[in-house]
Amino acid sequence: MRKSKIAKANKLKTKFLRAIKDWRKPKFATKVFNCCNVCWRIRGYLWNFWICRICFREKANAWELSWVRKSSW
């Protein structure tokens, strides 16, 4: 992933935490916390697993998520 997107996500997170500290309503709160923990993707986020759909599929196919099974198997 590009370094600029990671830097942007970190900047949004610091702005969000600063807004909470000052008792203000933060702007774009979902973009800060709903990011994939592996690749920092914002779209296609699965909140149960804290990762995006692409990383979820890769981990499930590599048997890293042992409790997840394909329905066709």
C-alpha cells in the first residue's frame, strides 16, 4: 500500500483523538476506526474480524482463521 494513505489514516486518527479530548464531535469518525488492520483498506471492512474482505479471503484460504469454513467444502 502507498505510504501516503497510511500517513493520511494516521493523521485522521490523531485529529479524531484530539477532537475527543476537546469534547468536540469528530469529523469522519468511521474512516478513522473502520480500517483494515492488515492493509489499511477503508472499503469492504468486516467489523467482526477487523479486516477487509480481501484480507479475510486470503486468511481464510490459508487456514489462518480456523473457525471460518467455505460452505462448498
